[in-house]
Amino acid sequence: MAGATDLPNELLLMVFPLLPLQALIAVRAVNHKWRHLAPLSDINPTRRQLLKLYDQFVASPAFHVTRPIIEPHLCSFDRSAYVSALPEATPEDFKMWLLEWPARAAIACLWPGLDSKFNMSEDIFISRRDKRNLLVPRPQVRRHDLALFGGHAFVSALEVLDEGNGWKHWVILEGEHDGKDLRGHVYSKVRGEDGEDGYGEFLEADGWLRYLQAEVSNEQSVLEEFGLYCPCQSCQGRSLELAY
């Protein structure tokens, strides 16, 4: 009897574009044919970028080192309600990431479904004990006065990360400056001595997915710095065992 794996290529190429990210990841593991056909189908461009980012991350040492540490701290949250609470103009890539990204592949401890008390620095990056995920199960969008060269921009933004050195990262969900769309841009902003946000914006990335890609590279660099990953040929880029 014919099964799903015997479906004609033409039909599979029609079905694959209808699948969300996690289903696309899964179908590639069914057999060689499906793995070959999935990227050839007319996948939504944003979902294709997410799939590429997922492949980049799971192939990195950062994934193998951080995943067992992050998993015990994952908690459920209502993804659809989270996205519904965001401004209507929120970029598609940010919304699709929230709705479809596999929680167990959280990058740089950035995920609304992580326990707010979790501090990855305490387990891995010992010299930076207060690097924290600021995404929480219910989005706290704020109007933000963004100090830019040539003036200010009043935007709607969401805190995403506290670096632990006085800088916090924000993703812009709505706003523009001199006719330029700032949605999806990620800026860092320094905290003043009084604990309030002060001026000193720095553009981390001009898009949410580019920001996550940069965080994958940053994680690998930090792992090398702290001796948790060796890129040399003799070690073949293996992740080193964490010492507790």
C-alpha cells in the first residue's frame, strides 16, 4: 500500500510551502527525497530565512553547549496571544520567529518562554553574571525616545537582552526616522548610574534575523574565549565538556 513517502514530487512541492517552520524541519528528516525537495519548494521567504538560521545554529557549538542548560528552564507561553499583543506594524520576521521557532533552539538565551530568573552567565560565562533575557511571556512594549545622529525618533520597542555591562538591547516594532523604516532594527542603549536609560544608542543589527545570526557568532566567540570550544583542526571544532 502506498504511503505518504510515495507521494509524487509535484504534490510534495505544493504541500511543503504550507507547513510552518517546525514541520519543515521535521519533514526533511523523513527521507532523502523529502530533504532534497523541501528547499526546492516555494517556501515563504521569511520562513526560508528562519530555516537557514536554524540550520546555522544547530550546526554551531553554541547549540550543543547551551541546549542542555537552557532546556530545564523552558516554560510554555501563548505564542498567538503574545503576537496579538504586539503593534500591528511589527515586522513579519519577528512575529514568525515567535510563532514558529523551536523553543529548544533558543539563541543566546533569547526567548519569551525562558524562566525570567534564568541567568545563562551563571552556568557558562562566569565573568558576566548578569547577562539576562528580557523577553517575558507577556510583551511589555514601550514608547522609546531613540537618540540618533541627526535627531530623535519616537518608536515602539521591546526589551530583549541585558548585556550585564550597563547595556540593554531593544527591537524596534514600530517607528521611522527621516522617512526611514526602523522596524526590526535592534539598538543597544546604556543605563545611567541612576538605573534609568540614558543616551548612547548603538545599532546592533538592521533586522531581527540578522541580529540573531550575529548572536550565534557571538556565542561561538565567547565559547572559544572561555575554553568551551576549540576550533583547531586536531579537535575538529568540538565542544569541550563543561566543568561544574
